[in-house]
Amino acid sequence: MKRVVAVALGLLMALTGMSPAASARTADILHRLRAVPGMSVEERPSAIAGQRWFWLRYRQPVDHGEPGRGWFEQRIMLQHRSFDQPMVFHLTGHNVPETMFETEPTKLLAANQLSMEYRYYPGSRPVPTDWTKDTLWQGANDQHRIVVALKRIYQRKWIGTGGSKGGQASVVHRRYFPGDVSGTVAYVTPNNIDDNDDNAYDRFLETVGGDPECRAHLRKLQREILERRPAMLRLLEAEAAGAGWTFDVVGGVDRAFEHSVMDYEMGFWSYNTEAACPSLPPLDASDQVLYQSFDRVLGFRFFTDQALAPFVSLFYQAGTETGWPTPTFAHLRPLLRYEDSYRPRSYVPRDLPMALDQSVLREVDRWVRFQGSRLMFVNGGNDPATAEPYRLGPGSRDSAVYTAPGVHHEFLGEVIGGLPPEQRDKAVADLRRWAR
């Protein structure tokens, strides 16, 4: 019977002029995904017209150097348009949001989109957890394996993208597997290759934005919050009691409060536009108004145990490979009590050993400058994360660095669309050429 069906199928393809490869490509995407070894598939109702939405779980080795030593499942979100469209491979660097969205390259190319959760985030974490395998190299190998698995289905060009830590992951991926994608668009991507020298962040904060009065007022507010420490702590403790927050990992509510305030200036410029300056309260505002304003701008809850738990991977890699931006905080002295503990070691469980080795980042930086090709770095003019950006060098080919004026830590909006017209048009033309 199987032979009869095969003969009939062959006759049909001969009559229609359809090759076996073309026939395979017309198979339903759901069936093709389910046929990938190591992959489980769930189709969900789509929220975007013309696209189908799939949640995938893909079996990955814990250690790509020794694949037989354990496995875990990695969460991946697929938005399918057509086999005949390019694929945008979006690296989140963090978890995958459980909602449909389109990155800027996806929109510009009318592409399919694959969004991948980074290893060791809660939904993609092996149990038991060997944290020594939460490395940039292992992450790049995760990404390579899924590209190899799905390129058999999506045979058009692939474009890599990501923002912030996801942008960094996309560049690291290209360094180790340059042929996996035809081009990379990395948004607001930090390149902190020397964690002992963070002067670039101080220089950035001295000049960011167009209004020196805004910068000055922001710093005065930051200091005012510290000077009102007892009142702020009472408000924070009351909110924590109501919400069930705890502060064991960071070492207590006072330390969590201070670290939050140290984050305030960088956080403002990262997640707020300059248009938010007039809404900042005056220095003589009440304790409640000051507290609520801080909470709107940044929030005190980030250093709670509950908020830190999903981000152990982020802080572990910051303390072992990627580094941690640390301005000097000269304007906050002598009000700081815990300045020396403002580092990733404070935000992960104490039983995880950590030692910083930035050799991979330095190697990737050299590759960008001396061998990289088809790389597009899109930075935000008001974003502290790119105070230490990637730069091109004598060996960089068919690549560019752009800075979108006034843009903060944004990577899912129209950042290329916010470039000056001539730069925007060139960036879009290059992206479309890479995807052809």
C-alpha cells in the first residue's frame, strides 16, 4: 500500500512539475515542526492577521562540549507567515514574552519570526542546574542548533536580531557561527569589554540629553531620596509587607533601597524619554510624592527576592563574563553605605561561585573589528547601555553603526525608523539586500 501511495505521489509531482523538495515545502507547518527531532509543538490562537503562532520546546544539551551529560528543553516562539519569506531570528537574551509581537526587522521584511528564550531562564533551565554551563559560548551553541534544525523548513535567508543582552547574544552567535544568518541587526547593545574601566558611563551621564537642568535636577532628586532614608525605608517596608516582598538575597531592605537609588539615574535615562523631566517632583515634595515618583521612574521592587529570582542568569553572566556598568556615584557620597556591594555577586544566591573572565567578549569585539561582516549596530542617543558600544574596525565589511537621536533603551519599536532619513534609508536598503 505504501508503495502504491508513493508511486501515485510521484506521478502527481511529475504531472504538475513539482519537485520532491517543493512538495515538502507545501506541507503544513504544524506537521513539519512536529517532525523535527527533539521538538514539541503547541499552536495557539494568533493575534496578528496573516500569521500563525506556535510555542516550541526544543531539547538542548546542557553542555555542548559533552552532549551526553544531560539535556533540557528551551522555549521558543514562532510566528509563521510563509515558507517563501525570510526568517528573523530574534534573541531575547532573557525570557520570551508570552504574547505575539514583531521586531522592527520582522516588520520591514514582512518576515517570519523566531524568538528564543536564553538558557537558564526559569522556563529554559535544567534541573539540577549546573550554573558553570550558563555561558555565552553555550548560548551561541543553543542558537546554532535551532537554526540548523529549522533551516530545513525555512530555506530563505535568515536575519539575526536582538536588543540589549539579546543584541549581545546575536553578535556572539555570529562570531561562533557566522554562516547561520545572512546579517545581524543588534539594537542598544552594550560592549563592556573592560569591567575595570567604566569611565565611559560617567562621561555619558555628564552630557546625556539636551537639558543640563534636567540632568542636574535628576541628580539632586537622587541625593534627596538618600537623605530621606528613614522616611523612604518606612514607606518601602510598608509596601513590602503588603506585597509579601523579602530582601534576603541582596542582604536586607536597607541595602536594597540604596542599590535602587544608585540605579536611579541610569534607570531614568534607560527607560524614560527626556520629555519625562518636567514631571519629576520638586526637591521639597512630600515623602509620599517623592517615593511614588521614584517608583514610577524605576521602582524599589527590583532588588526583592521575588524580582531577582527570574534573573539569576543575567546576574550570573554579568559576574562571570559580561561585566556590570558602574558609574562613580561621586555626587552621592558620603550618603552611600553599601557602594562596594553594588555588583552582580550581591544578586545571586551565595552558593553560586563566580569569577569574572571577559575573554569571550574581547574575542567577539576583535572579530567585529577585524573580521565581522553584515553587522548593523543601532544605538540610542540617550541610552546609557551603549556608552560602551561596539565599534567597527579595519576588517569590518558591509557593516554600519547608527545612533538614533533621543532614543533610550528601546529595541522593539521603530529605532531604525527614528534615524535621520538618509541613514534610515540606507539601513533599510542594507537589511533588505541581506535578506534577499
